[in-house]
Amino acid sequence: MKKINKNKFFDINQFPHQEGILVFPISISKIGNIQSAKKCFNYIKSIENKIIKPVIGVNFVYADNLYLYSDEKANKLKNKLQTSINSHKNHFLNILDKNQWYIQKSFSFTTWNQLLLESGKFQDYFGRLQKRYNKDKKFKKYVNEDVKNSKKKLTKNNILFILEEILVVYLTTKGKLRLFNEYIQDKEKWILFCYPGKPLYSEIYLYQNNFFSFKNSKNKYENCFYDLEEKKLYDFMNVNLETIKL
């Protein structure tokens, strides 16, 4: 087998023929621009030629709860988040109505909190990850770098935001958080996170060090991330964190 050089990533020719789920995590801060309903639909259109068999579901996961790491008043924040999510979902469903050749029930919509409810151990994992951040200098460096790259201040809230975000992605691909999709009905053999942008340094570090020693061998993409903008599949095991520029 030809050896792939570190930090070299390519597109996917085709998705596996078995049942699978493409996860679109929706950042509320980008829900009106690069992750608008129309943009998301266009991303799906741009990769539909990779679908060989109609056995794939798409799960939109709205990262609403992450934005509770804020000093903004709770009632204002709640209304803003709920309005944004409802608007995005309804707009996407309207687009689907005009494109009836898509399998309507293969699209699912989930909030962050609903996803967390599928793991009774999430708070335990989250506590352990925070302890790791406090004692692992390299991990702390990468988390702090991700916060700064997001153009935010290095505050406790923003650090917790990153930690929770990468933990949820990790637990999902490792099969520790259930993704409900009416069309796939828990038959998925693989899960792939898709996002218009690059992965986080801290996310890669978490996967490479596998703090919780989880393995999900049935998921071909258990250590992967797909950049919808550059059409690149990042295999985290093939990243050199010391040299890569994200």
C-alpha cells in the first residue's frame, strides 16, 4: 500500500455503500452566512455525486447550548437561539419541498442538548476533559490557540465552549452519542462530520491521544473530518500537529 505523506489530504471519491450519516454541525454564529439553509443545501448538492447507494442520512445538529457560555441575559439569548434554529430548519424544509427527488425523511434536525441527553455519562467525560486541559500543557496550548483563532478572548467560557464542542464530535464518531435519523433508523455503519472550514488543533490532539481509549472500528471515519469548502477529508491520524497550518 502506498504511504500517504503527513498533512496531505484529498477528496472522497465515493461514500461507503453501507448505511451512514453525514453530520452537519451548525454554528449559530454562522447560521446566517456560510451555514445558511441555502448554503447547506448547496453543500449537499456538491457532494451528492459521491453517494452511490441511497442509504445515507443527513443530521443537522444545532450547537445552541454551546452559546450558553455567554454573559448575555438568558431570556434574550434563548429567544435569539430559538429564532435562529427555527428559521434555519424551516427555510431548509422549504428548499426540500421544491426538490422532491431528495428523500425527505433522510434529513434530521437535532439540538445540542438533545444529543447530550443520549449519553448519561457526558458530564463525567466533560469533567475529565477539563482536568486534562489543566494538566496537559500541549492540550492547553492547542485549545487556547483555537480560542484565539476564533477571534475571541481567552476566557473560561470560551475555553469551555471549545472543550465541549470537540468532546461531542469525538463521542459521536466513537459511537457514544446516538444520532436519530428516521430514514437510517440506527443502522448506520459510519458517521462523518462535515463542516465548511478546517478542524481545530485541539480536536486533532484529542483524537490522536484518544484520552478515553474509545474505538469504533465499524466507523470508517471514526478519526476523520470533511471540509465542505475545500472538499478535503482530514484523517486526524495522518496529521503532524507540529507542522500543519490550519
